[in-house]
Amino acid sequence: MKTAANARTEHGSFYRRFLRRAAAVDDGNILRVAFLALLIGTASVLYVDFRELTASQGAALAMPMQPILPPYDPEGPAEGARPNVTTSPEVLERPLEIALGTGGQLHLTGTIEIGSAERFAAEIAARGEYVHTVVLESPGGSVVDALAIGSLIHEKGLATKVAAGSLCASSCPIIFASGATRIASPDAAIGVHQVYAAGLSGDPQSALRVAGAAMSDAQTTTAEIIGHLTKTGVDPALWLHALKTPPDRLYYFNPEEMTRLKLVTQLADN
């Protein structure tokens, strides 16, 4: 039976053996072991921090870098004289409505959202044989979708139209410029401004990296816009006005500019 005295004796013996072994260890070895332990601990902390950082950045970069243009603000500033827009802001702010009217006119009314191009393509696939002209009344929105809609219009050889008092702003002119025939009233409100990409992360470190990706994406999209305008026969110099106009403003084209830049093929009251 182990008594308390025996336990103290064994404990004391163990303690003395530990001290003898510790004393026998070279001081340099002790420092090396301590330094190695410190390195292992530091590496562990850095690895955890790195995993957390890359995970947050990966999640941020996984977000779609959809270049968009801010919707038209009827009370916002503009470059030059502001055309008279007769369409109500409530109608313009709604998601893009695609409706086939009379005379082969397909009306696109409202804000161009992500996915609008897919809905437009589905409409053309279902009833494209009846469509001759795409009538636009939109404050803009997703540039990627506008380019896709415009490419399909160009491929099908459809005409585009903006009536008097109607708005075609931000990314909408990309669609208008895609028509084989482009008809606009001198009193149409057609305006552009800079592209930007939405969806930045709230985390400062991730936001910086995402901002770089967004800037790169916006520049790539700008190149695609210029290429698209060239393909459709519009003077790409038109987009210089977009590049010079901040996102919170709009540059409206007057009738002379529309004609000179080949944005319209037919300038007529309608």
C-alpha cells in the first residue's frame, strides 16, 4: 500500500532525476529546441491566418464581377441639355419587360438586369419570326446582358428604335447601336456614362483585391463594347463620351452627334 510518505519520496526522486537530465543537456540544444518550438507555433498561427484570408478572398472573388451602369436618375446631373423624358421613373425602375406589340415591334421597357439577355433570347427563339424592330425604353443596367442582347439583334439583322420622349441610357445605347437600321427621334433621350463593376467585399483586404478584379473586368468589358460598336458600324468614338462621364452623370447625344457618330441610320420623328 502506497503511503503519503512513499508518494513524497517517489515525487522527490522523480524531480531530482529531471533536474539531473536537464542539467546534462547542452545550453545550445535547449535554445535550438526552444527556437524550433517557436517556429512551429508561429507557422501554425500563420497557416490559420492564411487559410482564413484566402477563404475570405476566394469567396469575394467568386462573386460575379458583372459590370453595370447605374440606372438613370431623372433628378441627377447631366452633361448638356437634359432631354424631356416622358416615361415615368416607376416604369423605368421595373425589371426589364419584354412584350411583342403590333407591326413586328418587340418592346424592351425597364431596367436591364442580370439574366435579361437569357429572357430576350428565349423570346426571340419563341416568336422571333414576328419581330422586325426592337423598341427601347430603358435606363440601362447590366452591360454584359446589354452586349448579349445587342449581339443577338445584330445576328438577326433586326432594327432598333427609340421614340420621342423615350429614354435609352447607360447600357441601353449598346443595344440600340446593334440594329441593322437604327431609328431615333431628335427628341429621344440617349445617354451614356462610365462602366463600373458591383459587388465589392466589405473586408478591407478582400475589397482591395476584388476592386482590382473589378477594374480589370470593367476595362475588358469596355474593350468589348468598342469592338461591338465597330462591328455594328457605329463610330467607336461614341464611347469616349462614356469614358469621360462619371457614373453619377449622363452624357446625352444631340441629333447632330447621333448622325455624325453613326449612332442612327435614320433620324426621324416617330
